[in-house]
Amino acid sequence: MTPGTDERPQMSVEEFEELARRAPETVTLEFWDGRVHVKHGPISVDDFEELARVAPETVTLELINGRLEVKPVPDGDHGEITMWVLRQCMMQRPELALYPEQGLRIDTYRKDCIRPDGALAPIGYFAGRDEWASPDGVLMTVEVTSKDRDADRRDRQEKPRAYAYAGIPVYLLIDRGNNTVVVYSSPKNGVYQNRRPYHYGSTVRIPAPVALTLETEKLKDYAN
């Protein structure tokens, strides 16, 4: 029987073996229950950045809440939704750009290194910056949930905390688990004070400094 999407391993055995072979000498990796683990963890930020640098092209790593994570490979609907958000940003705020999977180093929350599906910032903000850039100029992060078993913990719990600690004004979550668009805003002490969910088809108003209005009827094309 073919496993469901939420049961699939984070990577293939071959990808893990390649990752383990390239890992820094101070990092020992294990692979069980479909997940990669750091033996004798946690992993330091420096070791993580080196590991992420040498990872196979098919493997995208993140460091969330001090834990090594593998960013799920997006399916077609995930990609379409991300591009839909990108187009809305371009049309309404042409002076801004939504940068896909730009690495953000969040030093205020367990030294996390996260690649959001999109990071909205002024055009040119990331020019000349390192692979893992400061989030100080980011106005909004965007995540589209993947159909994997870690989506609830990762996208609905840990990433909102990390982005709020970083002071990113808005976190936009396209939650495919329940066909909603969730707007998090007003970060304070590691918590977004406002969290507002909208069903697909609603008019979604994203507050300043982003100031976008999303007509989300199109998202029904990608509903479960």
C-alpha cells in the first residue's frame, strides 16, 4: 500500500546517506521513523549552517526550536498557492518583493534558521546579505501548509512563535488542512496579539505595514 502524504519519510535513504556523508565531523546523523535526527543533539547554529550548505540539492534544511527539520517538497497546489500570493503582492505593492525560501536567521528565538515559503520585504533588501539574513526588514512571512505529519507543530505553533520573536509584523498562513487563510499580526514578547482566520472565498485584509487586500475565491480551486 502506498503511504499517505503525511506518512512519507522526510527524504529517501539515499538522500540521507549522502547528507550524513557530507555532515561536519561534529555532527552525527541518524534516520529512523522516516525522520532525520541529530545524535547527541542539539545541533549548533554554525554546524547547522555548514550542514545546510553541503546538503543535496533535493534536501532543504531548517533549524526550528533548536531542532533539525527537513522542509517538505512542495506539491503542485502548494506551488500554485505560493505564486498566487506572490502575484497579489506584486500587483498591490510593486515596491515590495515576496522572496521564496529566503533564509532567515532568528537570533531572538533559540537561534533558529528558517526558510519561509515567502518573505515580503522592500525590493533590494536582501542584496549583499548572507544566505541566512537578518529578518529586521521583513514585513511579512508566508507559509503554505504541506500535507505532512509535522504541519501542525511546524506551521501553526513553532513558526508563529519564531516570527513573532523576530518582530516580523505579519505572518500569513495559508492553511490547507482546513481551507483557511490566517493573518497573525501585532507581535509582542514572542506572541502575535492578533490572530484572525478567514475561510477560502473571504476578503482578507492584511494590516499595515503590509496593507494588502486578498480576494481569496481563487483558493477554492486548491481546496481539499
